[in-house]
Amino acid sequence: MLLRFPECVEVDAWTGVAWRVGQATVAHVFGGEDQLIRITFRAEPDEVMAFEHLGSPYFRASWGPNVVGLLLDDDTDWAELAELLTDSYCLQAPVRLASQVPRPA
């Protein structure tokens, strides 16, 4: 899904796989010691707080002020995740690239 965004590339991360636009990370998928799969992405500061208050399956990642995590499981809402990843890309990409991404009306 992320590779359809302008200049977004998949790279090996310190663990798992990440997607970047330029030097900015859009999303990162990795497994924890508990063998559960997680994805992190960027969000606006007020959204980070909202996700933090929602609790599981969301969590606040400790490696950045605007990084949110989501535990991927059988109950994952993939359409919602696609929207969150689109938002993350638009936050991380230069304006000239983000403006090329179709947004819901």
C-alpha cells in the first residue's frame, strides 16, 4: 500500500521493515519478543494523545513525540489503518509529494 505513494520506498529497518520518503520514516512494521506484530506511524500531536487514551490495540511509541503504534491482529481494521498510513505519509513527505495523494472529501 505505501509503495503507491510518490517516492515512498521500503527499507530494512533495525528490526522489521520500514517505509520512508526521503529520510523520513512513514511506517515501521516489526515483531516483539512476544511474537506479536506491530506497526508504528506518525500522527498529529492531538491525535497521538487520542490514540494513547484509546489504549489497546494502540500505544504510544517511545522513540518520537508523534509516533503511534498499533498491534496487528485478527481484529485490525485494515481500512482505518490505510487512512492512518496515508495521513502518516502526508505528515512526513514534502508538500510537493503530499499534495499528489488523493484525500477523502
